[in-house]
Amino acid sequence: MSDAQHITVLLNEAVEALVTDTSGFYVDGTFGRGGHSGLILQQLAADGRLLGIDKDLAAIATANQRFGDDSRFAIAHGSFAELAALVEARGMTGKVAGVLLDLGVSSPQLDEAERGFSFMQDGPLDMRMDQSRGQSAADWVNSADEDEIIRVLKEFGEERFAKRMARAIIAERQKQPFTRTKHLAEVVKEANPAWEKGKHPATRAFQAIRIHVNNELGDLETVLEQALTVLAPGGRLVVISFHSLEDRVVKRFIRRQEQGDPVPKGLPIRDDQLNKRMRSLGKAIKASDAEVDANVRSRSAVMRVAEKL
């Protein structure tokens, strides 16, 4: 276990936006190392409740260690894409006061070489948030065909040189299958002809593979729909994203719920018949200069808040 410190991004802003009823039932869909959960519990009254969810077994261990004695808190091992079922099992569908999603990979995950997220440190090429199931990054990199590798690098990494990288990966794995992060990072680096200033040339490729292996965007779309079902009227949805792909999904979802059902052009219809489900609260919030100075990983964070109507 690493002693890597995880600094929670937009901690006060997120909890302030989330907690409107100190006796409410809340869900922290990405427990991580418990930064947000700790502050939420501080705000809650004796009859408030908090459910934490996380894919990562190390996060579950931290949750039990930190808050196991707090009767207001429960932790569930799984994906936040199982939100509806987890809330339903507690008889709280349509009664949840707030759902928080912090979509960043936690610092301990990034910093522990053996988790295989990092292109800076050598470790087994894994990248799974939940190491108890699913296909590892190595399994995928060694078996995916060229078209699929190109698609993943383009779609999830917005990588301009996806084609060159895919060809290099396939040529290399025929000589020696990938098992280590450093090996993959080197091959991708060599295939990248134009390095971005201040960015490791494998950054986008590693991001893309991580998103694919963990089905991050698919799970995000699922959980947003489910959040709408579990929230009580007036309940808050607070989402912190760390790259434009995630933020785009969140932004579009909120806008769609604000606009209500699509209506054919020219059809006379009253505003109250549109079935609007949410309203956006304020503009997107970014980390302050002071926070970015203290924690460089907060630089790309964007927080959006919406309320169920």
C-alpha cells in the first residue's frame, strides 16, 4: 500500500453545493480516499445518512478504517453505474438529497506503480479501478486489432497520432507482448512525432486506454440517468470532471434535462408540458489559483451542479 497522499479537489465547493438538508440521505459515488465523504459527514446531523461507492478495493479498506464506526455511513464495493440498484436496496429511490461524482483517478491509484496507471513509473500494465474483475490494459493492448486501438486512442485520448501508435503497438507486441507500463510508454513515445510542451508523449494514449478498460464514459452516462431517478425533487447532482470528454457528457446531460422532451418544430406547446427534469445551478466552477498552486492536478477540474425539479 502506498502512502501517496490524495488531495481532494474542490472539496469545500462540492460539499457546499451538495448538502442542502443535514438530515438527508446522500451518495458519494466515488469514495476515493474519503475526502468529500469526511466533510459531508461533518455537515450531517445525527439522522443524516451517507452511502459511499467505489470500484477500488483499497478505497473500500480506507472507508472501513476511517468511517466504519460511524452509524450514518455505509460503503458499497462496485461501480457508480450500479447507483439505482444500491439505492433501491436501501428503499431510498426518489428520496436521495444529493449525489456527488468526482471523476478523477485518485492520486494513490496514479502514484502506486503496481496499479499500472502511470507512464512515469514502471509497473504491471493493469489500469483497472476494480482489480477483482474485467480485462486489464495488458490483455486489451495485446489482443485488440488495429482499428480498435485507433478508435480508442482517437475517441478517448483525442490523440492525433493514433494510427502511428496503433501500428507501433501491433508491430512491437508480435516481438514481445506488453506486460509493463514502461514498455508501452516507450513504444508510444517513439511513435509520437510531435511532443506537446510540458506533456509526456504517452499521456493521451494512457488516458484513452484507462477510460476504455474501465468503461468510464459508458458508466458516466449510465449513472447520470440513474441519478435523475434516485434524487428527490430539489435533490442536487454535483459532478467534478477532469477532462473535456467527461465534462461534455455531463454538460449535455444537464442541458437535455433542462430543455425537457424534444418537440417537433412549430408545434404549439406550453413550457410546463415539456417535462423539464432539472435546472442547472450557476456556471461551471473551476479550482482557484491558490488550489492549483497547492495541487497541480486540480488545474483541469470542472464542477457542474444541477437540481432535480
